[in-house]
Amino acid sequence: QKEVEQDPGPLSVPEGAIVSLNCTYSNSAFQYFMWYRQYSRKGPELLMYTYSSGNKEDGRFTAQVDKSSKYISLFIRDSQPSDSATYLCAMSGGTGFQKLVFGTGTRLLVSP
Amino acid sequence: DAMVIQNPRYQVTQFGKPVTLSCSQTLNHNVMYWYQQKSSQAPKLLFHYYDKDFNNEADTPDNFQSRRPNTSFCFLDIRSPGLGDAAMYLCATSKTRGNTEAFFGQGTRLTVV
């Protein structure tokens, strides 16, 4: 079993839809959670960074962390064609050097 | 505006011919990372520097080396590239080892012919 599981998609939605992207994980030591957006042939861009459980909102993006269920989500409101990209979750935690562990990414396609 | 800059964006090298990829940062972060990302896969950490302290991942092949001559620059050397080393190579930085909010460069896409 992978430490971080993420559905690869693709997830296809019409413009304006609410998008829900999710990751599950197995390591209870994880306490830092990130979402990255990666356009084709580009580097990952940090979208959201959260510590421990709870919600964080930034514009059209909301990140949720449920540590009790080992489940994190990224919601995108009023999705736009420019949101079409691969979304990677990443997380870390524990003692010593806190290596980022990535999901494989979910490809999102928003059609006009 | 670019904070983590990778050069070149695209690199073609011959099988077995040494190649060097470069990364620079304007964030003054202590930690610099090199990741390898193959198509539709998660980024895989190769190694990281905490200041001048080099840390290799256990499963990183000996073929991959790195240098960090100063805070701003870090290089990835592939001594004898094989066809299996074709990938996107990503440089990232974070302020400290405990703060894993990592910022990535645009990547270098390596092709081995």
C-alpha cells in the first residue's frame, strides 16, 4: 500500500462546477499538508499549505484536512478552463528531516 | 519574479555522456532539493542539501551526484545517463528542514538519445 493514495483521473467537469480532489494517507505522523498544481511540462506550483486538521481558504480554493480519517481534500469553486492541470497532494511529518511524500496527482480537465 | 530558476528547460544528451543541470534561487532558503519526475508519476526525491550538508536518499543511484557551491546555486550531475534517466528534473527549496513548504522551479526535461 502506498503511503499516499490519489485517484489519477482524469476528472472532467464543465466550467463553473465545484471540483473536489482528494487524497488518503496511512502515516499518522503526517501533520503538514500541501496541494500543488502542475501544468503540463512545468514545475509544481504551491497552492495551499496547511498544518494539522482544519480548513483553509484562499480565493476559489479551500483545503480541508481530516486527520482522524487520514483524508485531505481540495475544493475549487467556479472552476475555470485555466484550472485544467494535474493536482498533486503532498504531506510530511514526524521527527528529523521531514521528507515530502507526494500523491501521483489527479488530472483535472475543465471544459468551456 | 522567478524565485527558483532551472536551466536549461530542455536538455538532450547522448547515452553515457555526462550532463549537468543547474538550479538557482533568490529566496535565500537553507534547503535545496532535487526530484526526478517521470510521466504520470509523483516526484521522487533524489537528495537534498541543508546548507552545505548533503543528504542522499537510500535508493538514489550512484550515477546521480550533486553540488552546492553556495546558498543560491545547486547542480545535478548525471555521470553516465541511461535511457531510463529520461525524465523531468525538479529543483525545489524550503526555508528550513522543519518547514516543508517547498517551492519548485519550472523543471528541466532531460531526453537521452
